[in-house]
Amino acid sequence: MKQAFPVITIIPDKRRSKENTLFPLKLRITFKGERKYYSTGFNASLADWETMETKNVRGSLKNIYHSINDIKIRAQLCCNSLSSFSFQAFETAFFPKSIPTTTVQIAFDQYISKLKQNEQIGSSHSYRNACISLHKFKPNLKFKHITVEFLKNYEHWFLQRGNSITTVGIYLRSLRAIINVAIENGVMEHADYPFGSRKYSIPMGRNIKKALSLEEIGKIYNCELDPYSVDEMSRDYWIFIYLCNGLNVKDMCLLKYKDIQGDFIVFQRAKTIATRRIQSEPIKIAIKDDIRKIISKWGQKPIHSESYIFPCLKIGMSLEEQRLKIQLLIHLVNEHMKKISHNLGINKPVTTYYARHSFATILKNSGVSTEFISEALGHSSLKTTKNYLAGFENDAIQKNTDLLLQFKL
């Protein structure tokens, strides 16, 4: 007959031995035919275990014996205190939560470490910046401090220092991810979750138009620049990004000659590789004559298939070195594109991001489906693509509703 109360013992776990024939000493609880094992943090050989069972122990073995016996007694007292035993109730009562000792800083550090292991270097820097900002507002920040009132006060403090509402959203989405992990790990109670309906809503940044018209792109494409100057290189890189499905600068720098397959460039987005375990469909870019010319003009000699097309990166660079080089190139191209567009009378801060948005919005305005644009951009969902295009919906509404008054013409 199965017992109606738990039986608690300490045993050497022979299922897997430690080095030098040491076995983990486990707290074993048996209840109604079910057994569960819990670590005590101690190991012993079978000979030492037999010695401890006789209670004829001395020296270090004596200390181990008293420590594991104390664990057994505390476990028994914990079980006795439960009105109704279950393994979950025991675990909740016996193992202390880490809220008093676990700070938000530690949680961020652990999350950032995982991002780096997953080669998500850009994301790791973004989370680091969020952590630094939050701790400037509240030094030694703990999970118990994070309330709806705290988040509202942080947002106000952050904006008062001239920062953007978009950056607030980025930092607090990072914090929300940290809190979700903390709740999963039992570090924070779900009841204390400060985000959501009737709590704190993370602000959305203004959806500012970041695209050019075909006329403006034509001005950039046709402008005369000094041959082989930095201005010309920056313009050509911008046009390359625009024609290549609006790929981002990192993906452009990572392109290799092996990615050129006939009349297409076929590649996986670096962001996609880092965030998804299951490989998604690759992005295909139709190679137009202008793309070939830019590769021929600015690309480096293809020593072998693993050679990068453009001379920004070198094989063997660390991820941090790659990130720095890519950031420097983005800054260089953006500075020169702003100068070029200003000289052309384009009153927009033209950056590489404008090339990506222009690709998407011009296709959309030409009647191309959102599904095709989403796939070309490498977005994980249509929602992301719709956010890209949202700032241009008003223009489309104005243009299309003009048709209602065509009878006046």
C-alpha cells in the first residue's frame, strides 16, 4: 500500500558518478510511489558514504554528515508544516526565492551573456545601454522596485533629458524581456507584472516617413560625383541597398561571393540566423545591371567563394570587430548621403535606413502585395512590414480618394 506521507532520505545518486568515483548526494523524497531527487551540493565516494551511515565519522566527512543531516531535518520539518503535501508545494516552501539577492543588474548581465553566446552582438549592446540608463535613474535597482509608478517616472525622467520616445520604448521592451525571464525563473511574481492593459503601456515611437520618392531617388542616382570619391562610394552603396531588397548594411558587409548564384544573390539575414533555430527561407535578390556594376566597381577581388564581396570585413574578425567596422561604415555613408541630398535640394536626413524604407514603400505604392514585400525584406511577420508602411497610408488614402471627384475634371 502506498504511503500517505512523504519519506525523506539522503542517498548517493549512482545514476551518474562524478570524477574520481564520487557520487552526488541527493535529498530523495518518496510520496505515493513517486520519487524526486534534489541536490544537496555534496559528493562522496561509496566507501565514505558507508562510513557516514555508521555515524563513525571524523574530520571533513563529519562536516559533510552534519550538513546533509541538517538538510534532511529541514526538509522533514518543511513537509510537516504543509497542510497537504505535493512536490510543488514542498519546492515552493523549501527553496528560497532569490528576490532579495537578485538585482536587475545581475539579470541583465545573464541575459546579455546569452545574447553574446548567440552572436547577437547588436542586441547585447542595446540591452547594455538599457541597463545603464535604468540604473542611472535608480541605482541598485531590484525587481521589487519595478512598479507601474516606477516605469512612468522613468519615462518622464528619460524624456526630460532630451531623449526620444522611441528610445524609451526600446529600453523598456528590453526590461520587459528581463522581467518575463525573471517570472519564469520564480524571481518575480506574475501578480507584480507591471506591463499591460490598465497598467503601464510601452510607448510607440512616432512613425516618421523615412522614404524618398522616385523623383528624389532619381536625383541621387543621376547626380555627378567625383569618380572613386567617398561621396560616390557612399551613393553607390546606398543605391545597392535600395536595389537589393533594402538589405541592411550589416547584411551587405557579410555578403560573400558564394551568395551569388547565377542571376540572384541568395542569403540568410544575420538577424534571422541569430534569432531562429530553424532555418527560414533565404532572401533572393535579382541581380540587375546596376548591382553588377557596383560590385565590379567597389567589390574586392574574389580570391575564393568565402571572400566578402565588399572590403569592409576580413575573415577571422571577432564579432565585436565586425560590429565596429559596420558601425563606422554606416556613419560614413550616412554623413556623405546627408551632404549629397542637401546639395540636391532633398530636405530629408537621407540615411541607409531611407534606402530600405524606399524599397518597401515604392513597391507598395506600385501595387505590390505586402506579403511579397515582407518576404523580400526578410521580416518574421506581416505586422512588422505593416509598421514599415504605416506612415505612408495617409498618402495612399488621399491619392485614392481623389478618384471620387474625377467627374469634376
